[in-house]
Amino acid sequence: MRKFVLALLAILAFATPASAQTFPSRPITIIVPFSAGGPSDVMARILAERMKVTLGEAILVENVSGAGGSIGVTRAVRSPPDGYTISFGHLGTHVANGAIYKLGYDPVADLEPVVRLPSNTMIVVSKNAVPAKSLGELLAWLKALPAPAAAGTAGAGSGSHIAGLYFESITGIKLQYVPYRGTGPAMNDLVAGQIDLIVDQLSNSINQVRAGTIRGYAVSDTKRAESAADIPTADEAGLPGFHMTLWSGLWVPKGTPQDIVTKLNAAVVEALNDPGVRKQLENLGLQMTPKDQLTPKALGDWQKAEIAKWWPMIKAANVKVE
Ligand code: MLT
């Protein structure tokens, strides 16, 4: 009889999904689909440090890079829907990739939105050897080149690639894309002068621009970034209408219990409201998400709206991937 009761309890314990009361009871992993040291990785690690305080378990950041971020997102989509695997992504991975790759998943239907994270304005940066001191001079230099300039990206469909396509569509200037597993390593090559430019996330370039190891020309926002007030907007610098914000977000596999999604959302919102965390993120030039846009539903609606907005431009670029 005693053996039968114990067996029954074991079956019940295994069968009952983890509920928010007991969640988390072991470390959680955030899959960042780009290499360590890049803008996505840096933001994920800042948030993870604070989320572990609220959730009482370690939050591990795992970098699973490649194919514009789709390899890392695939890993997350195929993980158990129990809240222990979180997909970090952005306009590139959870919007653009679907317009470029034959993904083995649907970034809307196969993932549960958790929260929209702070966003980056984009910045046009070049190696210091480029003979240009303003955006106007840079555009003239690019137009006069015998062959397209080498533009670093984090792979086809990544944020830096979509920003490059958008830059091409507005300037009419062709770029030769050089793919990396993230804009962290792309930045190393830009500083070393191995590539000519990146249309990058401000948070990835800002410290190099401040250090004078690369040159910053303009940001893709309608107003200057407080943390980089010396960098003009593209409108001011002679490229009117070049407006792009690279927003990020967190998702979990479809089927993850709603009460766990709510608990994860609350932990991130608490982190974003932490003055120390905000200072770190704002110092990197990141823009906080409006409070009414911090719900899981708001991210889901935003993702769909961004797909409708960006897919036509991306599809028109006719990007070829293996
Ligand atoms: C990164 O973290 O490397 C970026 O988010 C890559 C990109 O999308 O440009």
C-alpha cells in the first residue's frame, strides 16, 4: 500500500506542470542569439543580474549564434514550455528573419511574448581611416568608391543587416555585407580597420565613439541621444527620414503557463525600474520602453505591427541566404 501511494505521488509530481508558486526551482537560461560582448548580450546580462534577485534563482545567459540569430531562436522554440528557457530577440530575429529565412518555426505562433525591452537608436559608424568628418562627406565617399564599402553585420536578417538595407534603400548606395556572429566581433574589426562601416546599435558603438577609436556620423532618431548629444540626427546631418529604432524583447516557448509568463514579466519590469539598472542601460544610450508597453500582450501586438511595417522593405531587398 505504502509503495502504491509513493508511486502515485511520483506520477502526480511529474504530471503536474510547474506552477508559478514553485517557479523557479532551478536556474533559468536566457538564449542570446548573438555572440558575447555585443549589444544583445550586454543588455541580457545587465537584466539577468537583477532578475535573479527577484526570482531567487541564477539566470544564465547562453550565446547561441548564427544565421542572423535564427539558430538561437530555434533552440529556444524547441525548449520545454516551462519558463526555464527564455528567447532574447529583437526586430531582426523576431521580425526580419521571417522575411528572409525558411524558419522551422513561426516567430509569432510558436513563441509567447513576455516583455518588450529597451530599444536602441541606430548609428552610422566608420573606421577612422575613412576620409570623412560628416555624414555628407561619408555619403560622397561611399558614392565615389569603385566597389561597395564593406559593412559589418551580425548576419542576414540581423538588426545591423536590416539597418544596412534600410540605409541602402534611403541613400541608393550599395553596401557589401560582411557577416559576423554578432556586432561585438564586427566592432573589433571596425576598430582594426578591417571593415569600413556598420549601421550599428548605439549601445554597441557609443563607447568606441567616445574613445575616438571609430567615427560616429548620425543617429537614426528624430532627436539626439542624451548619452551622445554631440552626434547629430540623420535629419540634421542631411539624410532626412532615416528613422529606425531597434527594439528588443523576451519570449518563451508557446504553451508556457500564463502564470509563469506573468512572473517572468514582473521580474523584468522590476529590473527595468531599478535605478542602478536604468542608469547602466541609459548610459549605453538605450531608450526605456513606455510603461504601458511593458505587458506581454503589448509585445505581441508590437511584433505583429513591425512585421507589417518592415517585411515589404526587406522582401524588396531580395536577400539571398544559403
Ligand atoms: C548583437 O548583439 O550582436 C546584435 O544584436 C546583432 C544585430 O542584430 O545586429
